[in-house]
Amino acid sequence: MGIVCELYRMSDSKIEELKKMESEVAEEFLDENFANIFGKYHKENDTVFSMDKGWDITRFLIKQNDSTEDGFLKILDSKHIESGKAKRVNELLCGINIDEIKEVCDRKLMAKKQVYLAIRLEDWTESNFWNYIIPHLETYKKAFQKAVELNHGIVFHFH
């Protein structure tokens, strides 16, 4: 199967509550309320943004495009991103296009840095690789845009 990633849009107060929970309790809360399609907060492309196993490659390529002095996009390695920081992520994501992503793509480097699934995709054809990765980039952008519209943050959930 493999590790998939979901981005959950939620208010800063809900993120604070989540951060105060023990990790197992927080995982259970996310599984029951967001990951579960019958969950209280599960609304695909509104509160829940799902990505297949290419999430880490895409995150790596986004971070490779970070031109900020402080390397701000490393925040994508966090589990929780509050609304103020989500706004900055969104601004930076809006400035990244697929050509820039392709320009920094070094599949051998990703494999060497043990980016999840990079070794398996290293030998894929260019078109297959990009047809797989581009939707993941669009999902990152969609999730942060929706969060910013509602003054919310983002929580990363892996399962």
C-alpha cells in the first residue's frame, strides 16, 4: 500500500486543541473526524485534501523552489501550520509554477536524500512522472488557498 498524505483545513483554535492532545488521541481524532468519509469534518476538497504516495516528492520539489532568505517552506515538514503561516505558504505556492518545479527536479538527488518513493519513480518516463506529480502540486495549492480564504490553518496527516 504505502504512505499517503492528507491535508486537513481547520481553525487555529482546533489546531491548538489538537496540539494539546496526546499523539495517539490526536491520531484517533483525525482518523475519526477527517480521514473517515463519514467523519464529522470530512468534506473532500474543502476540509480534506488527499494525496497519493507522490506527496513527499512534491513537497521536496516545492521546498527546492523556496527563494526566501529564511527557507520558509521548510515549514511543510511540520505537522501543523496555523493560519498566519498558511498565508505565507499560500503566497509562495502561488509563485511556483510547474516549469520551475521541473527545473529543480533531480530524481537522483531525491533518491539519495531518501525522499519517500523517489527510488521507485527514478526510472519512470518524464511524462508518467509529471502526470503523477502535477496533481499533487495542485492539491497542495488548493488546500492552502482554501485555508487562506477561510483564515484557517493546515494539518498534515499520514497513513
